[in-house]
Amino acid sequence: MHFMGESNMRYYNDKRVIGEGGSTGGDFITAPEISQMFGELIGLWLADMWIRGGRTEPVHYVELGPGRGTLARDASRAMKRYGLVPKMHLVETSCRMRDVQLASVPDAIQHRDLSTVPMEGPILLVANEFLDALPVRQLVKTVEGWREITVGVDGLDKFVEMPGRQPMDSAVPEARRDDPPGTVIETSPAGATVMFEVAGRLANQGGAALFIDYGYTHGRSGSTLQAVKDHEKIGVFDAPGAADITAHVDFAQMEQIARSRDARVLGTVTQGEWLTRLGINARADALSEFAPHHHDALMRARDRLVEPDQMGELFKVMGLAGPDWPDGAGFDED
């Protein structure tokens, strides 16, 4: 857990992380950078929730890990068309990324964590590919019981995984404690902390939230840790501090935490389902009609976002809302 946290802290502070690669730099590309349609549909979803929730003012747009500010910019443009002009709050710890974000959203208020975001007025919160970068704790069942997987150094001064000495059985859900030796499970204390605070905010202040990330909706075993550099997967220990290290998000656990704080869980669906239900096909057709010379590029971008063999199936969208807020579009077939 500490290895991942330290590596990613240095990585996001020192590198130009988002981009298609090549001369533009970047190790990975996110949905907002693929197409403006992604941020626009999020903005429309938030505006719809705000309108049906009573148009309460003041209202705050809050984004966790806002990348280059592209999603915030596109969502803001869409929200404004429906009379929603929230105060913009971007939560970011990387100095490099904070400078880039202000270029995209000049009127944004920047924060290092949620503690300085106003406590009065509903929040409309978005976290796209945020939870996956938070450190995870891996626990392995040994013949002596559950132990945390730690990182050490072998005789060749290379990083290696090894089980810790301290018993960790109390950190394992009771239903999993009798799993066979060799079983690995992951937890994200940092992710749980964020979800606990966001859900509490929704319960107390009202509002809605979208968490969009790759992950799973049912409990699973095994390591999901991966490292990406120059758009290619590499070994987790190959380039610490110079590669993006992530893990899949356990959305079932996130839902459980949200409910414990009395926030409403609107549902968790695949990104492809959610964007399709919100009308991405019609939006792609409209943009294509306006700019027919971009038709092929628009269709490729849409497919990249929604097709099951691209981002559509692996990525999930989880919706949350305050206790008295309405249901959200896209989370059921109706």
C-alpha cells in the first residue's frame, strides 16, 4: 500500500501523464480526452438532477482528480445551457496538474482535499478514474493466517513481494477468513475514506455524485494491480515513480459504504450502458451532421467509450444522491 502511494505521488507530480503519447507525451488517455461527448453528457446528467432536485442555490460542482480540466470544462458548458452555473471546485494534489487545470477552467477554486470544499449548498460531484489510483492493501492467506503483502528488496536490490509478519485476520471480512491458502484480496482504505466523506456530504448537504472507473461489482479474489507507461502495461516494479500504478475498484464495497452514511445508491452500471441510455448515439449523429468531415473520428470516439471490447464493459458508473434527491437517468432500463 505504501509502495503504491509513494510511487503515484511522485508520478503525478513529476510527469505529463495524460495524452495520446508520441510528441504530446502522456502514458494513458482518459474518456474526457477521447471526446467532448463524455463531459457533455455528464454535465447534462448533473443539470437534470439539479433541476429535478429543486434548483437549490448555492450549488457546487466538485471534481476529484480532474486531470487536465477537460471534463470540468465540457460539463460546465453543457450545464450552462440549462441554467446551471455552479461554483467550480477542483480537488487536486499535483502542482503540475493544478496549473493545467486552471488553464481549462480559469474560475475554478482549487483544493488539496475535500475538507475545504464549502459545507453549505448541494454538491454535484464527479470522480473519473480517481479511485483506481488510490493505494490498495493486498492481503494473502498463508498457512499461518492472513498477512499483508509488503514490498521488500531481494539480494539483487530488486523490489519483491513478501508476506508481512503481523496477523491481519481482523482486517478480512468474516465470510472470507476461511478462504484457502494463496488467496489474495484487495481493500482500499483511502478509497473507503473518500467514499465515507462524499456520502456523508450528500446526506447532509444534498446533491448527486458520479464515480466512473474500471472495476467490478461483485466480490473477487486475486491481484488487480497494474502499471502503465507509454500506453503499455509493464511490471508493477519496473518503473516506480515513472509509471501509473492502479487497481480495479470494488464498487460493491463502495456502495456499502455509501449506504452506511445514508446516501442513496442510484446504481452501478457499465459505462457503455450509461452513455447509451443518456443518448450518446444521438449526440454523435448531431455532431457528425454539424461537422460531416469529422464523422469517422466521432464514430470511433463513441465506439471507444461504449463498445464492450473497449471501455464500455470494464468501466463502471456508480451514481449516488442525497436522501431527498431524485433517481438518476441511465441507471435503469426505463
